[in-house]
Amino acid sequence: MALTKLSTDVIDLSGNTEALTIPKGTTSDASLTVDYLIVAGGGAAGADNDGGGGAGGVLNDTVSMTDGTTFTLTIGEGGVGIGTYPTGAAQNGDDSVLTDSASLTLTAVGGGRGGQRGGANGQLGGSGGGGGSYLASAGGTGGAGTAGQGNAGGTVDSNTSPYAGAGGGGAGGAGGAGQAGAAGIGVDKSSVINSMNATSASVGEVSGSGVWFAGGGGAGSNSSGTLSGGLGGGGDGVIYPNNGGNGTANTGGGGGGAGSTAPARTNTGGSGGRGVIILRYDATRTTTTSGFTTEAGPYTEGDYKVLVLKQGTGTVTFSE
């Protein structure tokens, strides 16, 4: 038999001394709306005039549920950077996932790795990796981003000195085209967690009152270029012989590329930053967590609480 939901703000018992009876076949439950921010791990870069890693994909919306709902969440790790080609390929970032094990699955896609010599196209991801330099005839194409989560990496339009890659894509903007093209900017999510609590939890890149996530990684070069990572935790690209900057943990920022020149080539590209999942919900509710390696909060922000899940896989259950 189908259940009928009984919903009322006030039941007046002032004129009745008898007990209230809920009719058989009805249920009473409390609904809850949760704001979520899901950021995947950032893509990595290599060290052969490579493109910057793409930022992890970003999902930010609300979901309604009843009290007692349990979420299972996985926070994606950043991809691992590598040394000079042909030592292997830098890695894409890992996905971050939220599911209620019934009808809801939300997946933020890991960032694409930057393009490398010998395979210089950036890889697709939440945001795409920037194209690399030093192909036989031309530069590499930037990887595509995932619709609604991020943007494409930049494309290198020539293969001449300074042999620089292009910037990785960010959640708020594409990587710039051309050698040493700018890294894509991330997105400000201070509407989900304020700058004071983000600083306390060590999540996002705080700039003024803004809290930025998912900036693209800067490009690598063998001699010159503007290589800064994108606002939102993107790692800085560097000039040979330095190692590329890592994306900042719990931002989903892409790793920074590194340059190379014969014969030494002993440096490495930057790894992507780990992602994060943040839940914002009514302050009257309680959460029970289990299984996460690292978490922070919940913090109180006005009428809301903010819970930060920083690493691992675990569960969150909501109750009154």
C-alpha cells in the first residue's frame, strides 16, 4: 500500500486532552536541503616542456533528502607528475564521487594531465590539460573539459624556442593558447565556506574574502615564459632545471609543467592537488561521519553548518 505523507507546521492540542493518533498508513519525516561542493583531483604534468595539468572538475548545487539519509563520498587524489619523456606519462586526477546508494550519484571528473613530448596533446578531464611543446612539427592540442565542470587546456601553436607548453584549464576559465599560455582560473566558492573557515580547514586558495578552487597548472618551458598556476590552487610551471609546482591539496588544482633541455633532464613535473567535498546544511541538523582519513568541522556559519571531507572514502549520515 502506498504511504501518504502527513505534513503540517502546527498541530493544536490545546483543546484536546487525549493523545494525538497518527492515522495508519501515514508517515511523518523531516526534509533537509544540503548544498554540496564536489571537487575532483587535479591532473599532473611532466618535465619536457609540458603543458600544465587541468584542474579537477567542480560540481556545486543542492540536494533534498529526509533525515536519516546516508551519503557515501570519495575524495579524488591528484595525479602524479613525472620526469622527462620517455619515463612514462603523468597521471590524470581521480574522480570525486557522492552517492546515496539509491537514486543519486554525482561525479566530479578528475583533471586531465598536461601534454608531453612524444605525446604532446593534453588529456581531457574535469578541466583539460594544456598542450605540450616539442613535437616534430607543431605544438600539442589542449584537452577538453567536462561540460558544467571545467574548461579546456590551452593549445600550443608553434614548436620553436622557448619550447614552452600551454596552461592547463581551470573551472573558471580555459588555458591560454600559445607557448607559455596562461593557466585557467578557478572558481570562488565562498558562498559554500567562508574564508576564515577555509583557512582553518586548509581547503581552497583564500584570496581576500574569496575561497578559490580548481585552478589550472602553469606550463613548463626550457628558457622563458609567464608560468604561474591559476588562482584556485594551480601549481606554477617552471623553467628548466626546476621541478614543476604541485597543485595545492584540497583545491583540485592542476600540477605545473617543467622545462627540459639536453643532456641532463633530471627534473620532474608537478602533481595535481587532491580534491575536496564540502557539505553545507541547516545548523539544527547533526552529522555522523565514518571512514574518512581526514575531515574538518563542522563549522557554524550563521544558520548553517559546514562539514569538510578532505581525504579518503567514507559515509555521512544526517539526523535531527
